[in-house]
Amino acid sequence: MPARTHTRPHTATTGGVEIRLPWWAIALPTLAFVVLLALILNPADTTADGGDAALSHLVARIQQTVTSYAS
């Protein structure tokens, strides 16, 4: 007597592959790229003496970059 074969449901053969990424899978690499690009463009600003001044300078640099691309 032949054994019965189990067939898979046809949900995997809908025609295309759909991949859904969480928001951070795009945001974190983008943020890392922007920070590293800012460090490469002006390495003189990477002093370790002031944390608050460096953070405000980084935010100002990002704002300048965003406004230059928007115009």
C-alpha cells in the first residue's frame, strides 16, 4: 500500500518575495554612516576635551548637511 505524501500549502509561491525590515534596520546604519562621514570630512573637530560642545557641534553639522541637500 503506497504511503500518503504530505503537500505544502501554496502560500510560499505567491510570485514574489516580500521582506519587511524593522525601522531600526535602516535608521542605525544610516546614522552610523552620517557620523563616520562627518568624522572623515573634518577630523580636526574630533577632540576629546568637551563632550557637550562636541555634541552641539555635531547637531549643527547635521543641520547644515540636511539644509544643503534640501536646497
